[in-house]
Amino acid sequence: MSLAAFTEFNQDPAELTGHGFLPAHLALAMKTSIRTLAVIVVNEQGQAMAVGSTAPVPTYIPTQTVTDQVLTAAGTCRFPSCRIPGPLCDLDHRESFDHEHPERGGQTDAKSLDPLSRHHHFLKTFTDWTATRSPDDGLTMLWTSPTGHHYVDHPKEFAIPDHERPDPADENSPQETTVGSDADTDDHDCCPCARPSPVILDGGSTAQSHAEQTKILIARRHAAEPRTPAC
């Protein structure tokens, strides 16, 4: 598409690679829905002298690259105590996406998206549950319930935590092994990549978090049920 047609100064046809030429009005309609445009500078003979691209247009649906980055980093749903695998989750905009003015906030990038199960995605969208990232590391999720209780969901760990690494001094000293000792039945998580259990602040608990979710669902169900008029 020529610059004149792109800026709607004329109606020159555009070329869609692999398909042929398109009328100007159809090309102009398509340009509003694509993420990037390849820009070609031509000489007087119409030959390409330079090739560039436009800046990406903010979109609501993340690219596959962004999706892969978010799911790899998080691993599971980021709601406290939820361990639904990331590929089964929705990607939630931590800050609501502005559909009328996408450039104003709610960016669709790896830093602004979190995987949430469909249930917890709806819970955050349609109730007063809120989530932010900790300013300390930019990874820990800080959740606040409608009742004001606070919950923390730690990021996934890809390495053995320092406090679980063996002490080199202990490796050089003889070890005593007792058959049937508690060491064989230690109740620690054997997977080093698992996230720690959510930390509860302000007197909240995981059970209380589930109870608050249940109360919200019951209230919404009652509100949706038809009421029988009194006689």
C-alpha cells in the first residue's frame, strides 16, 4: 500500500503478500486489526530501497511469545493455594485492559499478565478481590479479599532454595543412617521447582480464603434465583 493510500489521500490498491492486490477500502479496514505493518520505501521505478515496520499496536489477546513467557515463569494459577496448571488458565490483565484506548493502560505483555484459573479469573473480575505485585521483587503476588484480609502467593522457584542446599562441611563429615528414621518420611515437598505455600497476613487463612469465595458464590446464586411472590 502506498503512503498516499495509507493516509487516505487516494484509493491506490494494496498488495497482500501471497494473495494479490486488494482494493484500498478493504486494505484500510484490515490495517486497523493487525499488530504490525511492514513499511517499504520505494524509488521512482517502484523498487524497494529500504524496509522497516510500524510500532506494534496494543491488543487484548497476547501473542504466542508473550503467552509462552507468562506460563513458563508462573507454572500454575497465581491465586493463593491454587495449583491448576498454567496451560489450563486464562491470562488475566492485572490492570484492566482499556478497549477504547489500549495505549492508556492494561498492557498485554509478560510483565502485566498472570495466569488465573477460570474460577479465580471471574472472582477477580466480578468481585472485590484485588491483586498487585510486590514492589520488593516484582514477582510475588499480593492479594486482598473483599473482607480486607491479605494473602501472598510466591513466584515459582527454578532452583533449590539456599536453606535447603547441603552444607559442604556436612558432606565431608561421616553421616549416621538409622533404618526407618523420620528422614525417610519427611513431609517436605520433593520437587525443587514447586512454589511455597501461600503466606497468610492479617489473620487470614487459606480456609478463610476459600470460605470467602464460597460466600460470594452463594450470594450470587441466591441473587440469580427467581423469587416467589408472597400470597
